[in-house]
Amino acid sequence: MDLAHTRIAGTTVLSPAGRIDHATAEAFKAALAPHVARCAAGQDRLVLDFGAVEYISSAGLRVLMLAAKQAKVQGGILAVAALQPIVREIFEISRFTLVLNVFATLDEALAA
């Protein structure tokens, strides 16, 4: 899975697209890993722009959970922004809105 990325004022923004499910979760994890490794105290924050993510399964949520734990251990900040309605519903049902920093828009995440 390709993760388009940009850097905006001390924040790395990664933009996955499509579905993050059983078939793509490992590729998502591999693409995300080097960015999470650099998400540490005194370094870039990491924001995942989910504006183009159509669906996320439990396998994808597991990848996010592990990435968030790693970032926290390293003293970094990982956030998710711009969830599509179905993805937001999955986050709410699974209570991931309590586990991750979730923002309505990318601009809101960048301002936090």
C-alpha cells in the first residue's frame, strides 16, 4: 500500500487510500512502520489523513492500535483525521475514538 506523505510544520501527514482490510493490512503496516519509528518526543507528529479511506476492518484497526502504542512509548503523537462516515462509524462502534486522537478535519488535526 502506498502512503502519500507530506510534511507540514513539524507534522508528517500520511494519506492512505482505498480499503484497509485483511488483504491490505500488512502492506499498510509495512508502509506505516518507518514513519511511526520517527514519531517520537522532539520529532515530527504523525497525522493519518483518512479522507480517501473507504473502509477499515479489524485487521486495519489492529495496525493502528500497534502504531499508536509504539508512538506513545516513544513519546510521540499519532492522530487520525478526516474519517469518511462509514469509517467514523467503525471507529465509534469499536471505541477507537477513545484510543486514538481523532479529528474531524486535517486542518483541525494540524492546529492541535
